[in-house]
Amino acid sequence: MRERLGMSLLEKTLEELDGQDWGEPNFDSYVVTNCHRLRRVPLKDFTAEDLRLMIGQQISLEYLVPLALDRLAENPLTEANFYPGDLLNSVVQIPLDFWQR
């Protein structure tokens, strides 16, 4: 994680990194509310579930995939909230064009 992103980046939020303020959620759902909330959380504080959710929504992949890969390197079957390997499942479903870039 530290090698891929650098320690100073881990202190930042997604809002700080991409310079976009999404404002308050305009739809009352677990996914929308939490995705908006997580944009204000420092990367170092992301849980496996936070990564699973955001990666599943294909949000800020350039920042979150390196974090997920580090977690998966330690334990490929990292469990977020649903089942062993659910974080890996989210990562393998990322479209090919992301990996090609």
C-alpha cells in the first residue's frame, strides 16, 4: 500500500485527491449515502467493506484498487461483509479497460 500510493496519499480523502466535492447525497439508499460518506474518509481508514463497496461501484479505482490489492496479497479471501473472497470478487469484476490503462 505504501509503495503503490505513498504515505502522504493515504492521509488524504478521495475528495482531496480528485478535487471533486459530490455534496450531500440526493438519493436515500445505503449505497449512495455510504459512497458519499466514504469520499470524505482518509484512505488509510478504509475497511475491506469500504473498498468492496466503492470498487463495486467503480468509484476512484485508481486510488482504491492498489489498497485492495495490498489487502488481497495478505489474504486473497479477505472478507468484507458478505463472504470470504467478496473483496476479490469486486476486484475481478473491474472492466478490462481499467487494467489496460
